[in-house]
Amino acid sequence: MRHYAQRQSLSTLSEINITPLLDLAFVLLIIFMITTPLLESSMNLVIPSSGAKNPPINKSQVQTLSIDRTDTIRFNNQVVDLETLTAQLTQLKETNPDVAIVIRPDRNLSVQRLIAVMDAVQRAGITKVGIATRAESK
């Protein structure tokens, strides 16, 4: 009889309690809900590769071009206008063909003004151009 009673108590333990499984499912759902917006803001890019190695850029060859919110253009901390900038960049390209330009635009600068400055850099024949940005803090 005792053996039969023990067998009956074991049969009630064979039921699966799904409460921990549901807790796990909800935790995973919350984790995915939090991480998905972070993944959408990034871009998955595959950078093209080349057989030729690019030489490292010498910091002395990097020139800084800043544009503030009042559309004032500064080339190496000297205020210039767009025509003077094109002439200076052309002269710089002739003296140093490996020159690199870093453009530092203001956050509230209009896109059209940035494009005008980038066109001046392109007219000078400079191909090594970068735009300085800052990571957002949340």
C-alpha cells in the first residue's frame, strides 16, 4: 500500500510548472524591446577593401576648416571668405599634394553652407576630406 501511495504522489509532480518559463520569456522580451531601437540607429556597413595600402596621414598635413553658426569660415583659425578659401586651398594643394582637410561645422549650420564649403574643397582638388563630429551623450 505504501508503494501505491508513493506512486500516486509522484504522478502529481509530473506536471510542468510554466511560471518560470513565462518569467524567462518576459525578461527576454523586455531585453529585445530595449536593444532593438539601439540597433536601428546604427548602420551595418561593409567597408570596401583595396589591395593598395593607404599611407598613414601625417598630422602636420591635416588642415582645419571651421564654420560657425553665423557662417564665418575659419581656415587654420583665420577668418576667410569662400573665394579666398578656394584660392588658399588650391595653393596649398599645389605645394603639398597629400594635404588633408578636416571640416568642423557647427551643429546648427545649414546644410547648404556646408555643401558650399565642400564644393570649394573639391574645386581645389583636395580628395582627403573629413567632417569632425562628436558622439552624443544620452
